[in-house]
Amino acid sequence: MKQYTLFIALIFMVLISFSCKKETSNEVKNKPYAIVLHGGAGYITPRVFPEEKKKQYELMLQKALEKGCSILENGGNSVDAVQQTISILENSPLFNAGKGSVFDNQGKNKMDASIMDGNTLNTGAVAGVSNIKNPIFLARMVMDSTKHVLLSGKGAEIFAEQHKIEFENDTYFYTKRQHDYLLKVQENERKIALKTSTKKFKKYGTVGAVALDKQGNIAAGTSTGGLTNKKFGRIGDSPIIGAGTYANNKTCGVSCTGTGEFFIRTLAAHEVSSLMQYTNATVKEAAQKVIHENIASLKGKGGLIVLDKKGNIAWNFNTKGMFRAYKKSSGEQKIAFFELEVEK
Ligand code: ASP
């Protein structure tokens, strides 16, 4: 009899735990998710981007957004969503990352990328790497397969070879647009030296993404070719955790774009998170303050995207425009290019 009662009790326990599990997985299934991305900030105006050209960018941003959303919708994690979304933009010649990377002073493409998991605060980054098809994959590999945070140059490339990361030859990374731009910047530099020009070219195109998955985990990532005509192994903010990229489940995820030096000096991405953590600022308030006070007070230019643990999204920039887009599980979505007033 005793055994029989025990058996019944066991059955009950199994049934209860099964129904709880079912509830939890249903709860997770219906949890909100969101993704926000950028394709760089800079001189992005309706004159430079007429309808036809704008359409091309729009399609690519939409494609990246859909990729990230499909991963999140199917219960995938935010790190995968960020990585895959960024890789779509890296594979496009339209942005200054991966295939469309700018040329440095030696006519080479040297790329930087980083990714951060806001749940564990694990992170990986690479700086000054050449011929890597998707630097964001390499950054992820650093995060998952080493105890380090940042690998650079030749060493990072050897690590990539050992981990079967895809390489491409120089011709893959050649885009006439970026090469012409290098020649233009170099010509201008000669003129500045001769004091026959005071022009400053500012053109960006770095890519980044921040995602919140159904488990409530945030991730952020950034990938770039850096600045055209950069010299002496210059590295910007994109692979510097806390400067160009940051994610923390307690607060938010952030990806920045612009003249990296200013974002390093202000630790811009981490500053957004700190403002939220210690002053209860909203995503909107924190983004506004970092761009229009911290960055602007140093005369820096650029923008950032931010997404918090509740799925609130904000973006801000002090350039003419920023390629940007977001989509939420509710279906709400937006793709935008220009200054907010121009957009209306
Ligand atoms: N932040 C990048 C860098 O300074 C450039 C960019 O965002 O376009 O390398």
C-alpha cells in the first residue's frame, strides 16, 4: 500500500513538473525580442542618396534585419542574431565593413570587429586583420575559444587559420568606390600640406547590431574597415569594448560609429550603460547625452544605437545622417537614413 501511494505521488510530481516546464517554454516562446542595427553615420543626405541609391541600402538593411529577426523568432540567442546580422552587412559592398571596407594608407583593408554577450559579459574582438571574410565571426571565435578579449594583426590571422575561419583574397575586398575615395583623401591630404585645401572628408559606414532575445539576453557587435587612409596601424573604437561596443543584461547593448578616437576617449558605449545603471536614464536620454554632450564637447562626430532589457530602442547622431533600422517581435519596424526632420 505504502509503495502504491509513493508511486501515485511520483506520477503526480512528474505531471506537475511537466506542466510547469510546458508553461515556461510557452512563456519564453511569447517573450518579446528586438533588434536594432546601423550601417554607419556620416554625410548621408537626400542629395547624396537619391531614391534609387537609397533603395539599394534599404534592401540590404532589410535583409540584415530579417536575418536577425528569424533567429530571434525561432528562439535563437542574441549573440547569434548579432553575429549573423552583421555578417550580412559585411558581405555587402555598400558598407565600410568586410567586403566594402575602406583602404588604409598602404592600399590594404585592415578590419576591426567586436562582439559582447550581455548575459555573461564575455566578449571577443579583433583589430587590424586582413583578408578575413567576416571579421565578426573571428571576434566570436575569440570570445568562444580563448581566454582573451582582443587579438590583433598577424597573430589574429594565424588564429583564424587554425580555427578554419574563411579568408578571401585582396580582389574580393576591392571596391572601386572605396579605392577612388582613398585617392581623393590622399590628394586632399597633399593639398592640405601645401595649404591649398582645408577640406576635411568625413565618411563612415561601419556596421553594428544590438539584439534582445526571448530569454531576455542582450548582445551587441560592431564591424568596420576603420578610417580611409589610416596610418601606423591606427585602430578605432570598434574593437574596443566599452568604447565602440558594450552589452550588459542589467542595462542595455550599444554599438557606435563615427570618428573612433572620440568614442574611445569618452568610453561612449559603456557610458550609455553607466548612465542607465547609475542615473536611471532611459535609452533615449543616455544616447542623447553621450552624443550631444560627451562626444560633441570634444568636437567629435558620429552616432550610436542602443537597446535595453525591455526592448526599448534609441538611436542618436550628430552627423547629417545614419543608416539605421530596427524591428521588434510586435512587428513594429523602421528603416531610416537622414536627420529626423528630413525624414518626416
Ligand atoms: N568608428 C570607426 C573607426 O573609427 C569608423 C566608423 O564608424 O565609420 O574606426
